[in-house]
Amino acid sequence: MNIALILSGGTGTRLGADIPKQYIEVNGRPVISYCMERLAGHPGIDAVQIVAAGQWQETVLACAEKYCGRTFRGFSLPGENRQLSVYHGLTDILRYASGEDVVMVHDAARPLLSARMITDSLSALEGHDGVLPVLAMKDTVYQSTDGKKISALLDRGSIFAGQAPETFRLGKYYEAVGSLLPDRIRSVNGSSEPAVMAGMDIVMIPGDEGNFKITTAADLERFRERVGRQA
């Protein structure tokens, strides 16, 4: 079984909107509905689990009824940070899935997920513990230890920006995340970080620049324009 875990518990404060960015309507539907539709409609995805705060679950449920159908399996509550939300989702998924199954972790605020990225992620998992889409760095990359002065020039050829979805063998990934409880998990930022820390075999695949995360008002406008062109 391949389960999509959609993270929709963030508050989106950097956008400056009155509601979390994933619930802002674009072209008459919430941002989250776009990735829900793409994941639930993919033949390789068997179930969808969504992390969402209680006050937004009615909104998400309406989207699930329209775009997910029978693949929607339920809600998980957000944690204090992203990775605790992931842990809550994994715990709930294991109530109906086994450790041999696959979990694909995706952000509700990445609405332009392509079917090809889902397919490529699932295909690349063969023989590995996890898959991470990445983008190569285009700009010269510098390191600063104090945020003021440059302390080192980094080799951009060996540095990559991670994207989502992040795909894992469910059992191994759950153990990796659980090993960071109760304290270390609070300092984890990316979903692949626990897997790397646990020594899991994570393979990289080419990412998609169109699969950007809505973080700022400019990102939201960029998404509006993209949807407008497609419409």
C-alpha cells in the first residue's frame, strides 16, 4: 500500500494572510485541494491521510469528498513542529497499514505537484529506503557563521535543495522518527532529516522547479497566475 501523508497543520504566518495559506481560495477552491486531487487521483496512491487542525477539518473534508473519494482515510492532529506532525500522521497510518508499506510525505502548500513526480518517486524507491526530489544550486553558495561575514565558499556542485514529496519505507521511517523523541525531534526541519540521521538509504531524484512551496505573497501570486493560465 502507498499512502500519501499531506501536512496541512501550518499557520502560514510569513504570508501575512488572515488564514493559513493552504486554505486560501484560488480559482474558487482551497490551495490544499490541488495536491489532494493530484495525489488521490494517481493510480499509485492507495490512501490519503491529512494532518490538519480541528478548526479546518470541515474545510478539508469538503475537499476530500470532492477530490479524494475513497482514498481519504482520516485526519491526524498537528504537533508542535512539522516533524511532530509527521510523527502523528505516521502513528495513525500504522493503524491501517504495515511497516512494509510506503508513505509519501507532501506539503499542502505545494499545490503544483505533478503526476510525473509521484510516479518517479515511487519508481525510484525500488531497492532503497527513501526518495528525495532535489534541485541543483544555481547560484554561488556562501557560508557565514555569524550571519554578517562570509566564512567559507561552498561547492555548489555538491549542495542540493530538497523538495517534496519525500517517500519512505513506512516501518523504517517510523522507527527513525520515533528515535528522536522526545526532545531531538523538536529541532528537526526537513522530513528526510530523521531518515538521514538514522542511516537510511535515501536516493535523490531530479526535482521540479514548478513544484514550489507557497511561503510568501509573491509565491501565492505566482500560483494564481499559473492556475489562471491553465484555466
